[in-house]
Amino acid sequence: MNVETMPGSKEDTSIDTDCERIASRQAILSHLNASSKLCMALKSVGKLTHTVWLKVKY
């Protein structure tokens, strides 16, 4: 997302690109946050099933 590739002068689009950059960064951060929470949940579920499986096995 380069400013050079956008049409018009940099002065006109600088505010818009800043807003877009902030919005996309927030979207990426919220996506990463959701992914990490999902990963943590999967890890805890994996540990739980692993311990249950060990108890059943032995």
C-alpha cells in the first residue's frame, strides 16, 4: 500500500491513507488477537484430551 501508487498528490491522499492504514492495522491486530485466542483454546483442549487419553490408556 504505497502512497506513490495512489492517484493525486500526496497532500490530498495522506489523510485518507493514514485512516486506511490505521483501520487495516486495527483489523490485523483484532484478527491476530482472535487467532491467538483460538490457538490458546485449541492448545488447552489438546492438553485436556491428551491427559484424558493418558488416563484411559493407563
